[in-house]
Amino acid sequence: MPQQGHEHDEDDYNGEAVIFTAERHATVHVVLRGNFQPIDGRFHWYGRAEASGELDEIADGRKTDVVLRTPHGEAVATLSEPDPWNRYRITGLGRPPFPLDSELVELDGTG
């Protein structure tokens, strides 16, 4: 059952997240999705982070490796360069920072 302020199902997350590096962190709203890719045998997850001055300081307008934490977990991710609306695309591989159907975790070998 979705929590107040968070909407998610087996492979989606829509809510607050902390994105951080060793030096900085930002709390932002993110929308994340993912799917298992049989070609490489891995779970690929992705989404967008809303525009944020704190996130701009972390990424400085360029591709940046970060850690993304939600109430469900954390995972290494990459922020892309910002889009025209100053939102950052987020991508990651393997276990995402949101709940998955256990069958997908077993397929990916990350569980």
C-alpha cells in the first residue's frame, strides 16, 4: 500500500530522496522506474530529480556519480547534465533504492 507522500508499486518510486557525494547532499523529489534487461542480465533503473539549487551545487552542470537514498534503501547512481528545465536524469544498475518484486531481484542476481 503506498505511503502518504510516496507513490510506488513493484518497480516505481515517486517521492523524496537524498542525493549525495562525500562533500555535499541535497533532498529532492524524484520519480524512478526500472526494468530487467535480458540482453545484459541486469536491472536498469532511471528517472528524474526536480530542479534544485542544492543539486546544482553537487553536479555543477555535468555528469556526476552520486549515491541516492530513499526510505527503502540506497544505491550508486549517475546524474546526467541538466535538461532545459534544470532537472537531472538519474540512472543506475542493479538493486535500486526502491522496492522490487523479489523475482526481479533474483533474475538480476543482486538479491
